[in-house]
Amino acid sequence: KTGEKVLYLQDVSEGQTLTTQVSQSLKLLAGDKVSIIVTSSSTPAIAMQFNLPITTIQAGATVSASNQITLYTIDENGCVDMPNLGRIKISGLSRGEAASKIQSMLRAEQLRDAVVTINAYDQYVTVLGEVTRPGRVNIVRDRLNLLDALGQAGDLTIQGRRDNGKVIREENGERVTHWVDIRSKDLFNSPVYYLKQNDVVYVQPNKVRAGQSTINENSVKSVSLWISIGSLLSSLGVLLFK
């Protein structure tokens, strides 16, 4: 039946209570860009010594009035190099955990009332295949789930397979493929229901869509073949009847 192929969450009944994977805060990864801001109510001037300078945006000869927070890029070893503190490893930690780690270092020695705030930038997942708007989906909060990402990509096209999607995730230095079926409530307990930065979501085409691709390719090849044959015959005709 067509409905069984395209309807989402078919096995969920009205009023049914479902459990989901426990949502965890995103962990910072090497390559992530973060802002780290240190503040102090009693000694703000000292706190400023631990912050990167504010940069001014310049385009050609014109200097913009808006300033921009300078971002750290977490290096391949998972570290950032902070003024007056040196290299600190924050990869593998959530934003809150990383802020607490730096805050504890400051309060233990140099800044008793330090408050540290960390924000992440340029985190995204990539959605490909049979969706309306394939491309990058920015992560603006920790709890981005698979249905959210598909919705932001404009939802699946009618030619997309609901029963056999892929989420490709880097785990311990390897790319691991997880299969998902968005027709089933089992989706909520999938380890990839909540997405992480750099995940790749791929929606496969159904047989009709895949068949259209093959037909179009063969048609192009056939047209090209007949054009080549016609050109060859024309050339031979010119040579023979000169």
C-alpha cells in the first residue's frame, strides 16, 4: 500500500506514551569554533586580560562600526590557547563542562569571582538525497533531532524512502553508518535520533526515482550514440559521393 511507504510513525496510536533516547549536551570536537568570555564583577579589568581582543570588521578601505568576538578554533589535540592561562583541553566536554573547567582554574588562583561563558559557532549537520532543500542545517541548540533536521531541509520528497535512511557519524575516528526507519516509533530509541555536529543524513530515492535516473541516463546515451552515428554516415557520404 502507498500509505505504508510514505506515512511517518505508522505504529504510534493516539495517546500512546513513547520513550526516547536521553538527550545529551553536544560535546566539543576538534575543529569547532567557540567564544570564551571571562567576566568578573569585582575586578573586570583583570578579567579582560583572559579574553581575546575584539576584532573590527573591515571591508576594503571602509571599517564597519560593528565589532566581532574573536573565536577560538579547537586544535587537532582538542585544545585552545587562552591568554595568561595557556593551552587547555576542552574537546570531549560540553560547553557547560568546558566553562566550569576554565572557571575553576581561574577561581583557584587569579580571579576568585570569575564567570566563564562559552558559545559554539559553525556547528552543523548535512542533509543529502531526496529532500526538498539538501545542504547544511545549522545546530543552534543542543537538542537537534533527526525529524527537526529533515523539517529544516524541507522534508522528504515523495520519492524519498522513509524506511531506509542513513545517518553517518564519526565515532572514535571511524565513519559509522546507522540505518533509520522514520515510519516506526523505534526511531525515538535510535542512537542517532539526536544528531551531533558533522553528522550526515542521507535519504535514499525509491525505486521509481532511481529508475527515472537510469532511464534519463540511457536516453542521453542513446541520443548521443545516434548523433555520433549520423555524423559518421554524413562524413562517409561526403567522401563517397565527391
